[in-house]
Amino acid sequence: MTAGNQPIGTSHERNGFTLLEVMVSIMVLAVVLVTLFRLHTGTIRLTENKKIAAVMPLVTQYQLSRLEVEKPEPGRLSGSFPDEMDGFEWSCIVEHAEFTAPVDLSDAQSERLKKITLEITAPGSGRSWLITTWRYMVEDDDE
């Protein structure tokens, strides 16, 4: 019997894949690719967050140092940083320190003690770093 004369119902040699097999393999591939994409974007996000978390304390210390040198009057201040810290912004509130308990400071000394609330905002992420500190502002002629 020749291949063209096979009776109905006998098996033929199959070449290739059925449509169902192709669709299932494409679906599995799509699920794997989506999972890998999410994993990759999560890794990028974590890297960016760690970078910001590492830089925030340095930027905060930089701004506190500037405030100690400039000795601002009590009030609200805000601004941005130089080029190497481009995108970071800061705002702060400088107040005279208030004491609830008796302290052993002269009036001149207590005037120099300032409460500084400083907030640093990271570029793009909207994340911020808030710190409250008390600083004794030494006058240039006191040194």
C-alpha cells in the first residue's frame, strides 16, 4: 500500500506542532517573561531606594553644617542643593529652644540654643528625611 492509499483511521506520521501546543508554549513563555520583568524592575527600585538612603544622611549633615555657619534667625527656610546634589530640596524651621524643666543657662546662652527641624526631599521619589536637632550657635567673636 502506498502513502496516498492508506485507509481512513490509520495513523499518519506527524510533522510539526498542533495549534494548541503552540498556544500553550507561548502562554508559558509570556508568564515567565512577565515574572522576570517584575523581578528586574523590583531590583532597580530597591537599588534606587538604597542609593537615596545612603545619600540622605550626608545631604542632611551638609545642610546642618551650612545652617551652623550661616546662623539663621528663627523662621522658615527652604532651598535646593548645589549641582553635585542636584534635585534634593530642603526646608527647615529654626526656633529658639524652649525648656519645660529648669536649666542652668544664662539668657544669652539660651538665646543661642536653637531647635532646628530639617526636612530633606529626594528627587523624583518624593521620599523625605526629617530630623529635629538642637544646636548651640556660637558667635564668631565667642571663639
